[in-house]
Amino acid sequence: MSREVSEGSPLWEPSGEVVANARTTHFVHWLWDRGVLAETYDDLWRWSVTEVDAFWDAIWSYFEVVGTRGDGPVRSGGLMPVDGLKWFPGATLNYAANALKRAERNPDETAVIFRSEAGGHRVLTYRELALHVAEVRAGLAELGVGKGDRVAAYVPNIPEALICFLATASLGAIWSSCSPDFGSSSVIDRFAQIEPKVLLAVDGYAYNGKRFDRREVVGEIEAALPTLAATVLIPYLDPAATPDDLRTGMRYADLPRPGHDTLEFEDVPFDHPLWVVYSSGTTGLPKPIVHGHGGVVLEHLKALSFHQDLGPGDVFFWYTTTGWMMWNYLIGGLLVGSTVVMYDGAPLDLWSLAADNGVTYMGVGAPYIMASAKEGRRPGDELDLARLRGIGSTGSPLPPEGFAWVYDAVGQSLLLGSFSGGTDLCTGFVGPSPLLPLRAGVIQCRGLGAKVEAFGDTGEPVIDEVGELVITEPMPSMPVFFWNDEGGERYRESYFDMYPGVWRHGDWVKILPDGGCVIYGRSDSTLNRGGVRMGTSDFYRVVEAFDEIADSLVIDTGRLGQEGRLLLYVQLAEGTSLTDELLGRLKREIRSALSPRHVPDEIHAVPGIPRTLSGKKLEVPVRKILQGTPVDRAANRDSMANPEVLSHFTP
């Protein structure tokens, strides 16, 4: 396990060389030539959120976005998208044209490295990627796919997923994907809402040494989507797989490919739908969130360049599936000219994957870092990670011990980029910067162009106090709309019901006087004991430091005006039992590290902690179950990685 370290302990300081070579520094100098005299990161952030139009106009110009900017304003209409805000009215562009621009400028550079758990290995140059996109684009067009049509994909993180997405985007059609570990009802809940014209699907996948045939599931999905003109089967598990049992099936290799030599791009308005992504769907139908071409292009250029410090020559990897927004973020590496590493399989040894493929920036979920620490791994000693200069962490708050382990066991010169955001904006809006020092447990800064604030009980900004995470100025990657949400009521209720005109994200955050941020978990799963409010991340930091505990979940069953019981569920490490001695140590440590009020009323051992397919703990659904909501109403089993454990969480 990693050493104990207090929140705020200094761990890393950028060298003069790092600052000088940072892409943010180059942007600052570019701004100086245009009369914007920002000296520090804080200066730059304040300018970006007070001169909103000037900042996003500068992003378009600085990155030489492929498209037609036009001479219209940056914004028109209301304050937020839900109020009728339009970004760059009159501008046109296409995401795929921006992602593939290096196919003309540097065609022989590597665009994609693919690895799979089963030993698969492919490499595509930018020229090869563009050729494949042109072929599939022609095939989709022959099937009748055009501007505004939806293409749904039931595929793992493989090159065909990227190729088909770019082909879809190039036509002005709309992409939506689910990972093949999703069950049929979960997929249907998502895809049926958007009425796709084409379904792309694999025959199966491999995970953790097991093979899963999904052809029957694909048939169930197809049968539930009457709008399909075709189902295209990608033989992945079995190269000889055929679509014989599908109503409208054809093999991927048999897509018609007339006139595929020329890759063209449909110019679309800035806010034209690019893809539909979904909320986790742990309760009710998942929200179908629509992002636009322009908003994603500008946001990902900014975030990947200035916060992850990525560009040409970088090899960018993030462990994800196509069912999580981090896949959309990963493939954004093409926008900044990097090589993206796509991996399909279980996270068996991602450190070796990074070493073997010369990864310069590696992203994982915070639980993977903590699991590596508990295993006693020392990747920096075991492997050649000389090229690795950045590690990203997201999915849940990374505790200070996780920060310390990275610097003790992986490398002292790299930048650990803990960041937080969400599917809703398809980005992180608090995160790292190569210009700033890093402290344990503290996210370095608020993102450029992201006016993140903490609202206290009175709905006013507070500093150095825990409050509701809100965004008080619009960002281009905010959803254009929700699908099938005429009038925008569901959109408004999701983010703007508490503070009209202000985006409420649903997290607790503390913003420090120097701009650093600490995320404390979901505000709707807060522990409120005797008026003392605490985020669940604080609790997990204490409990999961015990070697005997592999994972945990804490639930406060209280309701408004009525205090409930505080319940702690622990998944024990192999060979460990929940003895009276362990219970005593747990309670004493919680009392000492947190407060006497937060000593659990009950502690139960369970075989696993319920998580979504993207790895997030199901705090709110379990809370509803414990308050009496039937399990099948509180949680969607098909959106879970381990639905079998729900039976252990009952009133």
C-alpha cells in the first residue's frame, strides 16, 4: 500500500523546461502578440471565463480549425443552451475533417495502435485510417445513411469502432455506441430512443480469459429496432461468423464500397449533432445526451492540448470501453495529432501495455491506481516507462495516498492529472495543468473556459468551503439538446432546476484560495450526520486504506428532516474475514479520522460492491433500495458490471 500523506502535501513542481515547452505557454505567447497579457495560469483562466467569446474565438483561430468560421458572433440567443444559446452561428465544420487533417499533412505517422487481451495487434497510419474511413463512408451512403441519420454501434474498443464513427461523422450522420458487455435490454433502452438506420455489431468479445458470443443478443437488439435498414456484423470473436440469423444482416467486409478512393466531408453547422451519449441509466431510461460537432472539436482541442499537454509525437492511451465518454475523449487525441492506443480486454496489466507501446500519456480510473498500490506494484522499477510523462485519473476521486503512490512507485518527473467532469459535457472541467505545482488529493485547477464555482447554502460562491459544483458561464460542449426532449424540459430539470441559468452538476467541491479543487463525491449521496455533512470519498479513503478491505460502499438512509442509519458495506480481501477485532479497528479509525458521528451503525461484509459498467459505485440506487424502493425500480441491472451483488443490499 502507498504511504500515508496528508491532503495538500506537495508532490511535484514543474521545471522551467516543462513550463517553457508546455503547449499552454505557447498559447499564452500567441495571445501576447494579440494584446492579451496573461502572466500566470490564474490570469489565463480568469480571462477565459470573463471574456468568454474572445477565449473560444481564440481557440478556433489558434488551432486552425478546419471549417468556415464566418463573420458572425461567437454567441447569440440565451445564456445557456437550454435557453436558446447558439455558438458560432453561421460557422460550418466537420469533426472527422479535423480528426483526419494529418492524413494529408503527415500521412505516414501512426494514428492508431490496437492491442487486445487475446493478443490482437494492429497499427494504422493516418493515411490508412483515412482510406478505411473513405471505404466505410461509401458503404454507409449506399445503405442510405445521410445527414441526420443515426448509426448505432454495439462494438468493443477496436479500430472498426473508430473507423465507423469517423465515417458516420463525415456524412453528417449521428453516432451512438454501447459496449458488447451491455445486456440487450440496456442497449435497447438506449438505441430505441434514437431510431437508428444502421446497426453495427460484433459477434462477440473476450474478457478476462473468457469468450462471450453475442450473436443472440445482437438478434434481440435488431428485432427491437424497426427503423433499421441494415445490420452490419463485424466478425471479431470468430472470423468466420456470419449474419445468417439477422433480419437485415451483412458482413462488415461486404459493405458496398463504390468510389471509395476520395474521402469527403459534409460541412455541418457548428451545433449539428455529432453523437448521442447516455447517462449511466442506473434508474429509469438513460438520458440521450446530444453533443455538437463544433463544441466537441473546440473543447477537446483545448482540454487535450492545454490540460493533458498532448500533441504530435505523443502516444495517448486511456483504459475505456465504447460505452463510456472516455472513449469519445480518447479518440479526440486525433484532433491534436497524437497516436491513440485502443485496447480491448480486462485491465490485467495496463502498466506493461504502456511500456510495450511507448505510451506518453496513460489514463485509468482511480480504482485501478488504488488497486495497483494495494498489490504492492512498482511499475517504475519493473518496466521501462521512460516515455511516460503523464498519468490521468478519473471516474472517482483519487485519495491523497493514490497521488503519493504514483510518485513513489511510477515516476517522480511525470504529471499526475487527476480530473473530474462527466458524460454531460464529454470532458473534465477541473483537472491538471503543466504550469502548476501538484499536491496530494488536490486537482490542480479549474479548466480553461470552465467557470466552475462552489455554491454554498445561500446559492452564492464560496471559497475554501465545500459547496455544490456549478458552472456559471456556458461551455461549447454542453449538450445541444436531449433526444426526444421537445421543449427542453428534461434538459432543464437535469441541470438547471436548482439554480436557474446556472449548471448544477451534482458533485460536492471545495475550491481552494489558489484555484485548486477537491471533489468529495455526489451531492445526492452525501453523509449528513447530526448536521455534519461529508462526502463519501472521505469515508472511502479511510476504510479502503485497510489491507483487509478490497472495496466499500457507505450509505446514509436518512431523508429530509429525518435522520436514518449509516451503513457500511465492505468487500473483504481474499482470505480475510470480518472479525470483531477488524470491526473494532475500523470503528476506531473512522472515529479518529472522520468524526464520532460518522461511525457506522452497521457494518456488513458483502461479496462485491455494485458498480456501473464504467466502474462507478451505485451509491444512490443502493440508498433507494435501502429506503424501500424495489430493486428493479431503483437500479437497471443491465447497466451494471455485477448485478448479482444487489441481492445483498436489502432493507
